[in-house]
Amino acid sequence: MDAAKNIFSYRKHWAHRFGVAPFLPMSREEMDQLGWDQCDVILVTGDAYVDHPSFGMAIIGRLLESQGFRVGIISQPDWQSAEPFKALGKPALYFGVTGGNMDSMVNRYTSDRRLRHNDSYTPGGEGGKRPDRSTIVYAQRCREAYKDVPIMLGGIESSLRRIAHYDYWSDKVRRSILIDAKADILLYGNAERAIVEVTHRIAKGAKPSEIDDVRGVAVTKPAVPEGWTEAHADDIDAADEGARANAANTLVRLPSYEQVSADPETYARASRVLHRESNPGNARPLVQRHGNQEVWLTPPPIPLTTEEMDGVYDLPYARAPHPAYEGQKIPAWDMIKTSVTIMRGCFGGCSFCSITEHEGRIIQSRSEGSILKEIETVRDKVEGFTGIISDIGGPTANMYRMACKDKRTESLCRKPSCVYPGICPNLNTSHESLIQLYRKARELPGIKKIMVASGVRYDLAVESPTYIKELVTHHVGGYLKIAPEHTEKGPLSKMMKPGIGAYDRFKKMFDEAAKKAGKEYFLIPYFIAAHPGTTDEDMMNLALWLKRNKYRADQVQTFLPSPMALSTAMYYSGKNPLKAVRRGASEEVETIKGLKQRRLHKAFLRYHDAENWPLLRDALKRMGRADLIGPGKHQLIPAWQPAGTGLSGGEGKRLGKKHKEQKFTTKGVFPKSR
């Protein structure tokens, strides 16, 4: 893997003389107080501005400030006109546009395409403060405000939509968001390294649209530059997926937007190739034709070093919402204000998850000293701190400092997961560094308890009985949430999740550790309904497993096809991109698209709810399993119905009956229930 320039080694921009702002300004009045006549960069975001490293705009803003740039923030602007986008004046360098910490469509709509009525990233939790496809709308308004100012896209919404992608809410393949937003450049993944380099270049006069040699960026070109050799992955009739070419200046050609929008199987091919080109150690540039333009993606960014991670999290965050909110509650802030991030990335490779597509599979860890320092900062500065750190973790709680044992092997690997179908023998699974961190954190004065609320990867945890003992004895509060997702081999193989046996082993060790510690703790398992590859029989067997184990799920989730995920490619195409995709040789995947069947799968997860019993009885009879209807312990649901229940039509309708029919503010035709 190439060496990368330290992000804190650049010569500072001239405006560093203005020093550090208490909060990045959101008004001209604040700019005047700081002595600024202009912002160098204005970040436009769909989230409330909370100056904390769990919020993307705060990290990017403070990082650019550390480089000497004057950064302003326009948070959740009224998008009905361009005027709110002029609030801070014209930026000297560019607008940086993000939909926020979540994809705006995931944020606004449920997996059943119902409008959510709250937004955790908005003051008061109020919904409706951001538009659908926020990044596109904001970029358009920025262009209207100042036509000659470059526009840079970033954040997870842009990252997951950087190429042609299936959009669940319009039920069609959409173009790269870079094209639809008419932006100049897109930064994908964790963008610290790219944004520092690109911003310094723009400050020196470079045009953003011409910066095509920085990792982690996407730009448009009229054609592929001379001197490049194309490895074609766009021919679905060919076995070669472009991975065999290793010559210098080789790029991989994805199937075009026109091809993937016309042929779902070709879409699956493009998804497979994109994910195979995700390792920073061996990925090549990708190109995808959109009409008369080429979308050019450089390889993924080099992960941050521990020193750089420390630098990012040690920046002078105010660790509070901007004063403009005047004490209004922001639910996302209340949730994370006493939590501490210790790492990024995930090598689990779960096909439905967007973590690896955004943060990458290589774990980026902070140093022990930096983490302990932040815990002390939380203790000393967060108003109302009670002595409890609500979470210490990251995308996965127990991958801290885990990595491939051999760097060369790591740089050559194209596997989507380090732990599926089993733990790779080249993976260092030691939990020792994490155990030592937990112990030192507990010993800090004023700290009563350190909670672990991030998802624990239980198939890794069982490799370390000492870790499980440490976790249960000191870092669990009543219950621990983990995610086996299913019990049956069919859906688990499409999710790239371990078999339920791994969960059983973890539960046994968890219960034994709790008993020895004299604690009464419980595991709360999460499951997904209607994931590609799941049959009605699979959901029935899962429901029977839940009943045998005396689990009654209160909150359940139905599979939501998020942009660019491998599971989404399965959902849209009916093909399996985890295996070779070519005409006549692709593996078929059963998909659950009709709302009626999706409702049934969700109802199986809530077998105990009488509202679902009529729906389940009909399904069980149709499946030839009427023997599961009755009063016996081995049976799933009773034959009788409590008065006044079962009239709503099942889980999906029950949850939505209190609201009127929702109107979507996006264009597109949705498939009818079938």
C-alpha cells in the first residue's frame, strides 16, 4: 500500500492567524466577531450543527480549521429558495455539501416507505427539516446562490451513491449523485485525507473537477485520458471481471449507467466488481459511462494512522450543540454526548451494511492515551455528566486494533469479509489491547462505569473468554444487544453472517460469566425480516426458534435496500453478486418485494402479537403447517383470537394505521403490493 502524507504536515493556509473559533460560525454576526470578511469553505449539512466528533460536519470543519481555513456552516437551510444559502456570503474556495450523518432517504422513510415523523439530528427531534435527496437539492441551491463557486459533495449519502445505484424509494437505478447534483467533485469514504489535499490544491488555484489523482474522489470526464489501459468488466458474457489485469495505469470499466439501468443482472455485475475493488492495497481506478460523460473514481483512501486518528479526535471541539439552538434537545446529541469512539471500519463485510462501503474494511484505531484523554474531557466538560460513559466502541465494539497478520497478504486480498464463512487464519483476533483499555478507563478518577453499547461481533468474542468475562463483569448494564440477524443458513449465507451456532456459543459464555459475576444480564438479539434469500419457511423456523428460546421481539426491522449494498443488488436483480455474475451462470436469489410478503415476514418476528395471528394462521395453512396452530408449547400461535384484535391486517398495517396515507416528495412510481 502506498505511503500517504500525514494530514497534519501541510503548511497552513494564511488565514490560520485568526485562530480557533469557539464554534464554527453559522451567521455573519459570528463571522464579524471572529474578524472574518469571508469564509474559505462553507459546509452545508442536513443535520443540526453539533460540535462533536460524532458529527461529520464538525470533524471536517475542525480539520479544515486546523489547516488554516475559515470554515462556516449552514445547517438545515430552508431549501425553497437560494437565499438561505447566501447567509454567510460567498465562500472563497467552495461549498462542501452533505446530507448529514445518514442518507437522507433512510433518515426520512421507513423500510415500508412510510414517512418518519421524527429526525434525531434535528432540534426537538422534529421531522421534515431536510428535503428528500438533500445532497442534490442543497447543491442545486448553492449553484443558484453563487454560480461560479465550486461544489464538493461528501458524507455517507454521496459515498453510497457515487456510481449508478438502485434507489429503493423510486424503484429504479439512478445516476451517480455527482451527475445529478451537477457538482464539481465528490469525496467518498472517510474523507479527511482527501479533503485536506484537495482543499490545499484549490487554495493554490486548482480546479476541483480536474483533481483526479487524489484517492477517494470522483470527478466527471468527457473521456478516459490517454495512457490508461482498460480492464473491461462491463461484458457480462465474459468470465473476466477485470481483476486479472495488474499493469500500471490500469483502470476497471464498470458497466455503464445505461447498461445497469436496463438490465438488473448487469447491475449485479457492477456491484460485484465495485466491491472487489475496495481494498486500498490493490484497488484500481473505476470508470462508469453516463451518457456522454465518464464518472472517474480513484482508489479508496489510505486509512488514517493511529497518530492521524488521534489528531482528528483531539481537535478543539466545543462538544456541544451550537448556541443558536438555545438549549433545544437534539436526540442524536443526547445519545452520544458521553460516548467515545475508539476505532473506525469493519471487516465483517455484512452484505446489507454500509459501514464497510463507507469506512472500509481496514480497522483504524486511536491510541490508548488519546482515548483516555477524551474520557477525561467528557468527565470535565460535558454538562450533567454522571460518571457513566454511555459507550466506548465504534462500528463494532470489539475490533479495536485487529488487523491482518501480514501486510502483504492484506494488500493483495479481495475477500469481502475476514470472518465469513469462518475467521481468516491471517486475522489477529487478540482482544488484549481492548481489555487493557477497558481496565485503564475504569480506573480514571470520576468514572463510575464504562458501558459497551456498540455492536459486539460475537463470533470474534468467543475467541477470547477473557474478553467476555471482562465485558460482562464490568461493561454491561442489564442487557447487551447483538445481531445474529437470522437462524437459517439460506438468508445467513446471503448476509455473510455466521451460523446461529456461534450465537449459541457466545450466549453460553455470556450466561456463565454473568452467573460468576453475580449478575442477572440478558442478551437482546436483533433479526432482519425479508432479507434476500429468505423464504417464508425460513421466517417460520426463526419464529419457532424465538418461541423455544422465550424471546419476544418488541422492535423488529425489515430489510431496507440501502444504496450500493450487496444485498440491495440481490434485491433488485435477483442474482447473487457474492459469486461470479455472468449471463447464464449467475446464482439466483429469492427476493421479497411485495408488501404483503414483507409484512408476513415481519409478523413472524412478532409471533406473540395477537394482531398478527390471523395473517400467520392463513400463511401456516397455505404452507401446510397448520400443525403449528394450537395451544401446545411446540406450536407457534393459538387457534383462538382475543376480542378486538387481529382486525388491522398484520404488523405492517398495525404500525401505520394511526397516520394518513403518506405522500412522497420524491418522484418515481412505487411497485404495487403483490
